[in-house]
Amino acid sequence: MSPPMAPAGWSRWLVPPAALSVHLSIGQAYAWSVFKPPLESALGLSGTQSALPFQLGIVMLGLSAAFGGTLVERKGPRWAMTVALVCFSSGFLLAALGAAVEQYWLIVFGYGFVGGIGLGIGYISPVSTLIKWFPDRPGMATGIAIMGFGGGALIASPWSAQMLESFGTDSSGIALAFLVHGLTYAVFMLLGVLLVRVPRPAKPSGDRPGAALDGPQVSARSAVRTPQFWCLWVVLCMNVTAGIGILEKAAPMITDFFADSSTPVSVSAAAGFVALLSAANMAGRIGWSSTSDLIGRKNIYRVYLGAGALMYALIALAGDSSKPLFVLCALVILSFYGGGFATVPAYLKDLFGTYQVGAIHGRLLTAWSTAGVLGPLIVNWIADRQEEAGKDGSSLYTLSLFIMMGLLAVGFVANELVRPVHPRHHEPATRPKEKEASDVQ
């Protein structure tokens, strides 16, 4: 399963499409909501029950990335992409069986547990390889791939809706849609498995992938013992919490904000707002991460966290007075949300080198699992309490918006505390190169 070494003259620009084939596929996870209403109707589920496969999938994403990161580094990108293909596609096939026999636990196990493992391994599978191919522009390289995860739903959502319309929304129609997803994504992800290559051990200056090993290198085991790792964990967790708090509640939030205005937001307009947020999420992953190559990783996170807090303040104080202002601030926040995901692998590379950057990235993604619970919990719980107290409209969200500002301030401070890693955590000079050589044999 070791990927072939790239021959002389092989273009490094073929690696991002390989990564995209995986990330565009697993990005389907953000389109799970398309299946919620049909499942609730066909199997008699509540909204909470129908969300369980997605929630378990995100939890398994963080856990499998954390625990499988070192294995991904040792086995290489082709092995990781193959595991992701098998798990993600098998998850859909198990879900198809569960829908066909109307056993919801099998859908949860298939899509959530098995498919979630594919999400985590697939998400980190190309990261270290891209950074080694693009040592001069690591932010741009990882941004291209991770952009696919943010944009996967833009393809999967209308595609899934069209299949359900053609096949029907009963259990057999859902099963057939799951089956088509599993088989199609298997073929698409296979392109990445076949295309991926690792760089040759050394090349002269300029675009030389070998330059990726220049400078201090830190193992994953040592990295988690450094304050830099935990500062970045806090930074990512706070940034994701702030973004996902709006993303998960987007449609009802914009509806509530302008419910009492002369031009309330319709259901279709709210759905369009959600699509705009997805586009901003995707654009931020490539745009902001590429910018980080020019101004530096710490500076771009100052923008994410500082300007993000300002956007929340504008929504809280004046968001209900102007729809354009509300929409613009939300789009900026979601672009920072996507940019934070895409920039963090390059930030890790700057601090810890490329020796085991994929494994370190996997461990850091536990911050995503935490934020995925924390962000929606803050927004939904406070909105429910405010509604019980007799409040409505934008006042349902004012407190949670100020809390998000506070969390971003915590992240800003954590980012300021990031310093170069102490030499005592560095690997001996010969070990990373020996490890790199063993990965491509």
C-alpha cells in the first residue's frame, strides 16, 4: 500500500486533485440534513434521533484522526486514503441495508461509526504529503484540499435531494440513495488512491519537496507535551466553536432576527442564506490559508479571532437593524471558520516540522469534536432558556453572541502565547530523514 515515489519531472500539482477527490467525497457529511426529514417520516424518528448518525460521525472523525494519526504517518497517504475509501463507502452500504430493513441502529452504526472512521482518516490522509510537496506554500496546499471538505456539501446536497425525489422518500428509496452514494464515492475516492505520489527524498532549491524537512522536527509524542500544542488546541477549539455556533443555527437565527421587521425572512431565503454560508466556509479555506503564506500563521489567526469577535459584536448590537450587515458579518465569521481549519496544518508545520505533522494534526482535531458539541450547545441552550423567559427575536441570541466574543478573546490570548518549540523537544537531526526514507520504501 506504499504510494509510488514520483518520477523525475512529475508535477506536484497532481497531488492536490488526489487530495480533493477524498475531501470532496467525505465532505458529504455536511449534507446529512437532506436525509433527516425522510428518515423521520419513514422510520418515525424524532429530530434528535435523526441527527445521531451525523453527531456520531463527527465524534468518530476526531477520535479516529487522533488515534490513527501516527499510523497514517507510518503507513503513508495511499494506505490512509484506501482505509478512508473502505470505511466511508462501507458506512453508506451498511446504512443502505439498515434503511432497507428499517433498522435505524444499523444506519447509526454504518454512517456514524464506520463512516465516521473514514471521515477522520480521510481528513488527515493528504495533509503531511501536501506539506512536503509544497514547503514554500503549505497554507495554500492544505487549503486546496480542505476546501473540498467544506465544499463537498454543495455537490452532495442537491445530488442527494434529486435522488430522493427520483427514488422516493420511503425506506426503500432512502436505501437506494445510500447505495448509490456508497458506490459512487468509492469510485471517486479511488482516483485519489491511484494518483497520490510521495516526493523524492531531495531536490534542489525552489520547488524542492526535500526542503520540507529543513529545520527542527518534533514527534507527535513530544508535540502533545508542549505548551504550543495546547495553545493551538485552544485556538482551534475557540475558532470552531464560534463558527459552528452560527452554522448549526443559521436558518432559524436569521428568521428570528427579522421576524418582527417589515420584511421577514422566508423559508427559501433562509435556505439561501445557509448556502451562502457554505460558500463562505469553502472560500475561506483556500483564500485565508493562502493569505497565511504571505503574512504568517500567527497574524492570520489574529485576524480570525480579533476580527471575528468584532463581527459578533456588530451582529449583537446592530444585526437586527440591517439584513445586509447581518449577512455580511455572518459570511465573514464562516470564512474565518473555514480558514481556521485550512491554516492549522501549516501552523503545525511551522512549529513542529513535517516529521509527524499528520499525526500531530490528528491529535489536534479533538478540538473539533469538542467544539462541535460546545458551539451548538451554547446557542441552542441559551435560546431555549430565553424563549422560556418570554423573549423573542434577536434577544434569543444576544447572550450567546457575547459568549462567543469571549471565547474568541480566549483564543486570541492563546495565539499570542505561541512561541517556538524549545530545542529539548526536537528530534535528533538524523531521525526524521531516516523516517522519511522508510515511509517511501
